[in-house]
Amino acid sequence: GENVEQHPSTLSVQEGDSAVIKCTYSDSASNYFPWYKQELGKRPQLIIDIRSNVGEKKDQRIAVTLNKTAKHFSLHITETQPEDSAVYFCAARPGTYKYIFGTGTRLKVLA
Amino acid sequence: DADVTQTPRNRITKTGKRIMLECSQTKGHDRMYWYRQDPGLGLRLIYYSFDVKDINKGEISDGYSVSRQAQAKFSLSLESAIPNQTALYFCATSDARAGGETQYFGPGTRLLVL
């Protein structure tokens, strides 16, 4: 069935280092891939997204890459800061309404 | 995002009770969704609605029902709550006019079923 695998489940990095979170999706019809950040006790909020006709997108310290052939997409955070600490979720949209979410990555940025 | 609100924010109930979780939005979006979040499982779709007259089941709709009272209101009901429905519930909206892609989440309702 449709699923999105997300790795790692936890990630600790030193402040200033880079963090990479990877997701793999199963449904080749997926055409939209958002990333959400959820701080403790807060709602998920969209931080960046990419569509299937694009291979990479950047927004300041955050970038997302997409490999449609391998069905992989990744979130890259450079120059990490303590406020980047949160749970990050990837998702894939195989249709016009359905989003399949990954299981989340808890990122800790150590000062 | 204060434009999407949920009530109550926390609820404790007993097995067998009927409860309703409510979601309201002032964003003018046509699409609304209900998700549940469990530790280690991410977000899973319960129901979604693209319009007041259009309601559809998601991947885990058993034991739940919904009502779209107006474009701005989408309620989730647990007809007879059971302990494994203990979870964090999120409502979300999106705008079909903008492609319907970006989802805006409410603050969540934490539900405990004893």
C-alpha cells in the first residue's frame, strides 16, 4: 500500500552543523512533497515543499531535494540553530486530497 | 495559525461516551481535514471534506463520524469512545483556489479515553 518511510527517527547535531532527513515514498503517482515542522506542544507548520517537476528547492538555510526515479526526497538544514530543534514530518501526496505522512524525525540541536 | 481553531483543547472521557471535537476556520478555505497523531505513527487522515456536501473517509475512519455544518466548521464525533482512540487530533484546511496543496493545521485537541 501507500506509505512514506522517514529516517532517522531521532537526530542530534551540534549547533552550526548540517542536518539531513530522508524520506522514501511508495506511490509513483505522488506529485507534491511538503515538509512540516512541529515544535513541542504546537501544531505542524509547513516549512518548505517541492513539486514533482522540480529536483531541488532552497529557502535560506533549508533545502529539499527530490529524486523521482528512486522515490526519495530529503530535507537539508544548514548552519543549524537551537530553534531548529523540533519534530520534522515529510509527506507525499499521491492524489488530489490524500497526504501520506512519514513517522517524524526528532531533531535536537545541541548548543 | 489562529485562523484555524479547535475546541476543546484537552478532553478526558470514559469508554463508551460520545464526544465531539470541533474545528472552525476563518481562512475562507473550502477543504477541511481531520487527522490523528500517535507517537511513532505520524499523522493519519480520518476524514476530509472538499465542500459542505462532499465528505469522504480517510484511511482510519472506523469509529469516527464527521459533520460539515458550514464551510467554516467541521466536527469530528466519536460515537462510542474507546481507549485506543486516545490521541492528539488535528484539524486542517486548504484552499482549492490555491491548488489545495498547503495545509494549515489547528492547534490540536488532546483526547484521553479512560
